[in-house]
Amino acid sequence: MTTSRRRMLSLLLASALGVAGFVALPSRPAHAQAKPPVTLVVANSQWLDALRGKNLWAAVTKYQQVAPHVTLQQEAIPSADFNDKITTALGAGQGPDIVMMQEGLFYSLAEAGFLVDIGKAAEGAALNHTNEKGVVKGKRLGIAWQRAVYALIYNKKLLDAAGAAVPKDVDGLIASSKAIQDKTGAIGFSSRHQIADLSGWFMDFQSWAYGYGVNWVDGAGKLTLNTPEAVAATAAFKKTFDSGIIPVGDDMPTQRTRFKQKQIGFSIDNSGGTLNIASGGPLASTDLYSAPLPFKAPGAHQQIFLGVSKHSKNQAEAIAFLAWLVTADGQRALRDASGPDALATDVPVTEAFRATNPWADTFAALAVNSRSTLIPGYESKTTPIMRLVMEAVEKVIVAGADPKAALDEAQKQALARF
Amino acid sequence: MAAKTTMRTSALGARAAGYLFIVPPVIYLGVFMFWPLARQMWMSLTNTTLARPNDGVFVGLANYARLLETPAFYASLRITVVYASLAVLLGVTLGVVSALAINRPFRGRAVVRGILLFGWAVPNVAAALIWLWMFNERSGVFNKMLLGMGFSRLRWLTSIDWSLPSILIVTVWQVAPFVMLVTLAALQSVPEEVREAARVDGADPLNVFRNVTWPHILPSVQLAALLVAVWSIRRFDIIYLLTGGGPLGSTSTLVVKIRQTAFEAHELGIASAYGAVGLLLALLVAGIHNLVDRRRMRWVAER
């Protein structure tokens, strides 16, 4: 009797434990259990960013908990080589499954037919306006990963030490930068200024151009590189360059490092670059402030799109990953790692982030009216067209050429080639 | 009869062995050199783009015609010739002088030789980054020295006047040790008894060098000069990392132009045409070297 009662009790206990164990197991989607293991290669230059790369990767790999049969694998390519490597790889029928790319590359790959329709990933998602340009010829080929707006950023402590004001125009920028240089010994203002860094420089310069009201094409879609607005923007950049406030010869990584080390007063940078400056350096993120650009009109933004390669053998899984990324869970995971960058859906910056990053709010406000760095109608040809513009700017700042004459020459060459 | 058959078999075997030895390099060169070269030449006659490398359409000599109409092509050709010529002139001169200097035994020669070889041993990318910092306008050691001596700062890499000379400084720092090594090896093979005989005949050190040492090391120096010239025509990494071809195209050699055309404008056809011109230039240099070498041989024979 005792034995049978014990056996009964043991059976009950075992059943209870079994049921409890079953209930305690994390719920997994049925498809995840049934599917064979898949590895998705995700290419992005941001994986190499010191702290941001790690945080972004931690955010996206949360998908592996939702879909345990999927393993995400990084393909980290330096930003300077990213376009070359991805274009060459896809041109050769290879490359990653998912590409996180700048808008310019997105249009090139779309035009070459290397991206597949990812409309299914967007079904039911509350995508915002940053996704509009992801639709090419009626097909959704891209979903926004991040949109990084440009703003004027400054080291508040240097500004206070020099008694300098936050500038509202280029003359003010030069005056405040000079005050910082004279009174603190730091560098006044950082800016890309070399053709060796063409892709970064032209995107930065778009903020100057748009700030002066430039449209690189007219209403009929004809290129207009030598408008009075473009001449004014070039002249303003020349004035800034000649004022001696820029560390001539420094590339952008060096300038950002200097900013991080409290050696620079002002910079015009995008929110992604600013997040880099604010993370993991001697400059406390609470000492970094931002302001609208010192121009009359709104500036530019850089946009990164997500796309799936037509050479991917796991297209359906890649699209499923993107579908998760635009869910509330996916976007929440991305939020803090992305700083104040606009994401595919409207996810506000957390209070905790705002409290430690007083610079974040301005970027969010500027994102409303910012413009793409690409030339409308010439999206995939923007880089070679902007090379002509930047060569003209270089002629003006290095050789002292007349801005109008230099841009006239650029216009002539552009009309002959494009 | 049997002996004849054996001889024939061994002759066949010897011939087959010859072919057998030559097959691997022929396959290697065919796959990794001649096929890509042939493909590049074909591509230069098509409108191939980077995104569609296999879909180019034959356009005849249109790419070459476009090159000839572009002022930037002539500028890059001129810069390539100037850069390669000065790299050879300065690199070879410095290399030969260094070799002569360290050929004599002196205390600490091994250390000096090691220091002089440093430039050759450092990888190009690392060298470019080191020099990038030394040339930095604000924090670079060169400008600090200039300021210390009471001069003003120079824009080493960002002014039209100084960018090419700056790149030449780095290039010479890299190639001179190679020339020095080659020359040193040649110098150490000059028979001492011939030098001794010249001295006994009353030749002073300059005459010993001119009539004994120099003719002996000349073939090696010529070969080193040829290699330096071809490498300079092909050099990309240092130029690209230091200036990216700028400012205002003042360091934009043909190879930099190839990169720009292929990866910015995505025009592989035009880029291949630039490459073909670079190849022609290298062949021209090799041809000149061959001509000079033949004349030297004839001169030696007639002497």
C-alpha cells in the first residue's frame, strides 16, 4: 500500500514537473522548430564602429531568440571600401544575404537588378516617411535602417570657456571658432575638405549647398551645378576654409577623434557621427550640444537602407528577418543603439538616452525638413556628378579659383557626360 | 638496335621532362596573368559597367577616343611619367650611393644596414599611415620642425605644389633600400684582384670606380631601375592613402584614375582603357631597358 502510494506520488510529482517544465519553456514559433538551420550574412560598415557597432549587433542578434534556427553572421566592411566591395561581389553573383547600405549604393544596386522585392517584410508594419524612397519602380526594394540628419555640434565647455556664442550664420561660426582657438588653444571647427574623402565630403557639403537653397536639378530635370545659390555656398565654404579654423589635412576619423578628445569646438556632423563622438571618449556626452545648421535653409541627411540580395540562397529567411526588424520589438531593440537616428518606424528616443545626450533633440527636430544627399533623377550617378562639384570647390579653396568660373566648368562637363 | 631505342626513349623522356617543367608556370601565368590581361583588353573595347561585368557591349575604340578627348587623361599620363621618372632617378641614385657607403667595413655597419632597409620592410599601408601623420599640417613632425626653425607650416599633402614631392619622398624612402640591396650584392661580387690591378696601374679611386666597379654593377642597377620604373607606374596604395589623387588631380596617376573610373563612375570599359595605356607605358619602359642593355653588351664586346 505504502509502495503504491509512493509510486502514485512519484507519478504525480513527475507529471507536475513535466507540465511545469513544458509551461516554463520559452514559446517558439512552430516554423522555427521545423526549419533547418540557416545562416544569414549581414553586411554593414557600422559593425566596425567602436561602440555603436557592438550595440547595433547586439540589437539585431536578438532575432536569434525569436528564430533560433537562424544564425546572423557579420560581414564588416570599412565604409571607404563598402560600395566597391559590395558592387563587385554582387556583380560576380556572390556577396551577403542582407546589405545595409547608403542610399547611393541602394539606387545603384536597384538599377542593376541586384535587390529583390521585400514588400512582404513591410506588410502590416507602421513604416514612416523615411521608407518612401525604398520603393523603386513600384517595388519595395529597401526598408530604412537609419536616417542620420546633419546638425551643428559643439563642445559646450570650450564654448563657455571662450565666451563664444552658438552661431546662426557662417560669419558667426567663424567668429565663435576663432574665439575658441584664441582663448582655449583648441581647434575651432572641423569639416571634411579633401577630395581623397570624396564620398564623405560631398555628403557633408550637401548641407552647405541645401543651406544656401541649392537644387542640383531644375524643374525639367536638367542638371544645374552653377546656380547663384551653388556659387554662394561654395564662396561661404571658401571663406570658412580661409579663416584658418579648419585643421587642414586631417581626415574625418582624425577630426572626430580630436573632437572626442576635447580638441575641437564646432563641427557639422550627422547624428551617427555624433553618436560616435559622444560614445566612449574623454568628452562626456553631457558636454556635447547641438544646434541648427548656421544656414538659412534646412540641410541634408544620410540614409541607410536594408536590402536583400538576389543572389541570396535564403531570401525568404532574410525577408522574415527584416519583417521582425520593423516590428515594435525589433525597432525597440534598435532604438538606443541608433542614437537619435530616425528609424523605419516612429520610435521615440528614450528618456534615459535624452538625459545623458542633450544633443539628441535637435537632430530629431531637423529630421523633419532635411533632404537626401542624392540628386533627384540622378540617384545612381550622384557620386560622379558630385565629384565634378567637389573638384570645383577644391579648385576654389586650394587654387583660389573664382567660384562661378569653377562651377561653370563643372556644369559644362556634367552636361557633356550625363 | 636496343641501344638506339633506349637513346630515342631517353631523348623523348628528356623532351617530355622539359615540357613537364614548363607546364606549371605556363598554366599559372595563363590563368593569373594572360587571361585577365586578355579580358581587360577586351573590356576596354566594350561599355562594361561594374554592376554588370559580364554584360558589356562591343563599342570598338570608342573608349580610347573618349580618353583622347579628356584633358584629365593627359594630365594623369603626365603625372605618371613625371612621378615614375623622378622615383627612378632619386630612388636609384640614393640606393646606389647608400650601397657604396655601406659597402666598406665600419663599426655598426649591420645596424646602419638594418635601419636603411626599414623602408623596404614596412608594408605600404603602414608606411602610408606613418607618413600621413608625419605630414600632418597641425601635429606632424615635419611642420613642428619647420616651426621650430622659424619657418611657417607647409601643406605637405594638401597643396598643389607639395603633394607630388611629398609622395615622392615616401616612394624614394621605400624603393631606395631595394636598389641598395641589389647594388650591394653586385658590389660584393666585384673581383678584388681586378680593382687591385687597376690600383697597381696607377688608377685613383674615382677611376677604379668608373672603369672597374661601375661597369660591373651597371647591369644590376639597370635591372633595379627597370623594376622601380614599372612599380612606380603601377603604384596605387601609397598615393591613394596619402592624397587620393588630389589636390586638384596633382597626384592622380593612371592607376588612381583607373580606380576612380571603375569604382566611382562604375565604367569598367573606360577604366580598362586607362589600364591598357598603363600597360603600354610599362612595355615602353621595358623596351627602352632592353635597347639600352643591348647597346651596353655591344659596347662591352667591342671594348
